[in-house]
Amino acid sequence: MIRFIFLISVLLFVKSSLAAKFPDDIPKCKPADLQCLPEVITKVIRMVPNGHRGLHLIPIDPLHVDEIKITQERESPVNINLMLSNTDITGLKNLVVTKVKGFDKDPTNVVFEAEATLDRVMLLGQYKIDGRVLILPITGNGKSNLTLDNLTFKIKFKTSQTYKNSKVYIQTKDFLFNFGTTRLHINFENLFNGDQALSDNMNRFLNENWKDILDELKPAINDAFSQIFNHIINTIFSKISYSDIYLD
């Protein structure tokens, strides 16, 4: 079983809890327009990779994550303590939303779903690791690069509603995230106290066995991205009313 701890740095543009007007430069769709919504969400992501003050959106490409800790218990073939710190996630601006469900005019009792694809995402930062991967011991700290190719994303959530100034505001609940990938590339510099031969051999071993490793770590990665997207969505919806995101 994986124990997971996640911390994300938050650079909010909001100075108060007051409601905000939906920005004029961001396009809209009608409620439940399942053709328009994927196109507009994709367009907005590409428009504002550096964040958007009016949307109360933090920078998403690169998206800075302070710390991700993954601890795997001993009965697992991947028995490691892994900490990723000061990590920049790059590539999210190229996300393509392919399908949505829900997003009705009335969010009560609605299940929201979205699917998306992404050619490549990279997690670049610092790491510290110790433990055992499959049959081999591993230890080290330094720079890390985790790159995933050809990703598919799915998110699903329900909402709770509150009222401000006669308008409905939502927050997500029961948020679920899942992903698939055709390849995980792994590079940890400075393994085994800088022994280059051992480090090269271990990185080769990790990449040869990436699928087995990912199968063990996937629940923790899902948790990390779940918290990232949940945070981004709730920051927007805490300031902008649900009805204001749609065309009248």
C-alpha cells in the first residue's frame, strides 16, 4: 500500500474572498454543449499557460510542485521512499480535452466528467530515494527527470453548492483522476553517491522495467494529479459563480 503526501505551491492572484466577474477575454459555451465545451476548455488552457488574474488561475506550464513523497510498504516489489522536491511539471499547456459529460445548467446531483490527451509531460526537479526496486537496492539524491509519453487523462467529480449574492458557487467533491501512458522515461542523476557505472546501470534497469514500476506507483501519481487539478478547479469556482461560466 502506498502512503502519499503532496504539497503544491500556491501563487494566488486573489487578495480577498469577494466574488469576481468572469473575464471578458475568456470564451464561453452554453450549458451542456458537449461539442463546444471541450474545444473552449482546450483553447483556454493554451491561452493562459502563465496563469490568468481574472480566472484566479495559477501558472500551469510550468506548474511548480513543492514536494511529492511516495512511500511503498515492504510487501511491494517496489519498496521505496521517494521524495520529489521543487518539481516543475511542463507540457500541460498542450492538453487536448476530447470529451466532457455533465456541465448542465443546474449542477445539483450532476456527475462531471472530462477526458483529455497529452503527447508528453515532464516532471523536472530534485529527488531523494532509498529502498529496493524489484530485486535491486537503490539510493541517491540529485536531479530527476520523469517523462511520460502519449497520456490519456480522465477526471470525474460531483459538487457541493453554496449561494452568494443569489448566485450558485460550486466546489468539487469525490474527485477522481486516472491516467494511462505508453511510456515512462526515468532518469535519476547521482545515484549511489555519484558512482557513474552503478547509476547508469540502475537507470537502464528502471527504464527496462518502467511498466512494472509504474503499476506499483500509479495510485500515488493519480493522487498527485488529482490534488493538482482539484486545486486549480476549486480556486476558479470559489471566486466565479457557476452560472457565469456559461453563455446566457
